[in-house]
Amino acid sequence: MLLKFAFQDFLDDRKFKNTTKVNIRNYLTILGEFVEYCNENQVVNVEDITTSTIRSYLLKCQDKGNNAGTINTKLTRIRAFFNYMVECEVVQASPAKKIKLLKEDVKVEVFSDEQINQMLNFYRRIKRREKSYCVYRDYMIIVTILGTRIRRGELIGLKWSDIDFENQAISVFGKTRRRETLPLTNKLTKEFLAYKTYCKQHWGRESEYVFTKRDYTKLTENALMLVFKYLRQRMNFPNVRVSAHTFRHTYCHRLAMSGMSAFAIQKLMRHQNISVTMKYVAMWEMSLGNRMISLIR
């Protein structure tokens, strides 16, 4: 089977299985790069791809500077593609199966209390001075992530109808493709009420989505990335990346350092697998232990 047709068939299958748009885009980019590599090396049929072909591609990626995490992501996507090819009986066995994932030096970045206060104060200052919708929106975005642990896709799709002000909760369509409820604190509920009033006054009507672009259309993944890019440039933190996921990691870190059990953290963070939570907890506990040893010495 021609690789280009198999690739398209795989993407169509992911869409049919209701895979998220973000994952579809990742498959398109990452697998697309692998398909291009195969074509450049005259490997045009799926059946002609060998373990050696995949390993050579990954070595090339490594030479280009891809770290272990990126290599593993690419290998995981290639494995998914060949598992589908086996399922469709295009090939008998996956040539990616024999290639092992690389060992990763995992470092999960988190914000310090000082950095969080610095970001919030930055927005509060310009919010008072400029009275701009985008400034207020961006402030509410980081306050929402900090207060609810909401994911990027959930944040983008959040509607005013999803917020239950009376019971102080947010309903989101989570990673498991199910409706999940996130509790709101009194303070965050008041923040949302004030922001909702501002939005009505600013637009002259109530929008469907909580966060919109400056032209009143739904916020997009790219627009959200630009929010964090702007904040990253203004803050210029030397040791941590300003991103939506770093805010989630920060919340998780605070829970772990408070002594909360891994099972309770898993429930609050909505990790599908306890092993993800355990990995974070173990890493942060080790980091804390190393700091204590250095202080004793």
C-alpha cells in the first residue's frame, strides 16, 4: 500500500474515532515529517518500511538536536500508525515494535510564589491603566488556570453556560471525552461575575464563550499561545517557561508539597493514570530531599 494513502487513511480513522483536534494536528505534523523522510529515501510503500528505516529517521532527528522526549513522542506516533496498519492487515507486524523508548531526564518546571505574584500584578497594573478587553481577558485566563487546573482545550471551549455560579462549579468536556466538574472558590466566582459584567458592557451583549478574540470570535489555540508568548516576553523568567501547562504543573506541585496523597492529587488534577501523578510526586520529593541535603552540608 502506498505510504501517502496509508497516512491519509490513518488520519481519517483518528478523526472517525473522535480524536481531539490537537492530537490530529500532532499526527499530521509528526507523522507527516516521517512520511516525507521515507519518500526522500525512495521508500514509498508501507510494506517496505523496516526497523532500520525508522531507526535511521530517529537518528537523523537526534542529530538535528531533538531531545529524548521529542524522539519518544515521534516514536510513539509512528508506533500508533503501524499498529493501525497491523489492524488493517497491511503489514503482519510493526517494524517500530523493536525500537525502545529513550530514557528521559524529566524536569517539570513550576512557578515560584514570587513569579505568580509578579505576573498577576503585571496584569492588574495594566488593567487599571489601559482598561482593555484583551488585558482583562488574559488576566482571567491565568487566574482561571491557577484556580481550576483547567486544560488549554477546555479553556478555549469554555462557555458561560458551563459556569454554575450558584453551586460554584465549572463543567468541562474533559480529556476522557466526558463531562467533568471543577469546583470554584468564592474569590474566583466573584472574579468571573465581575468579568462577565465587564464583557456585557464591552460587547453590548453576552457572548457564548467566556474567552473570545478581540474581534468577538471564539478564542483559538494559536491565539492562546500568543497570550503566553506575550507574557513570556514581558516576564523574561530565566528558569521557567511561561505556558498554560506550567500553571497546571505549579498547582500539582503545591498539592504534592502540602503532603496530599497521590490518589487525592490524581483526582484533583484529573490524571487518567496514577503513574503520571506518581512520577511528578516522586520527582518533586527527590528534589526537595536534595535541597535539604545541600542545606545540611
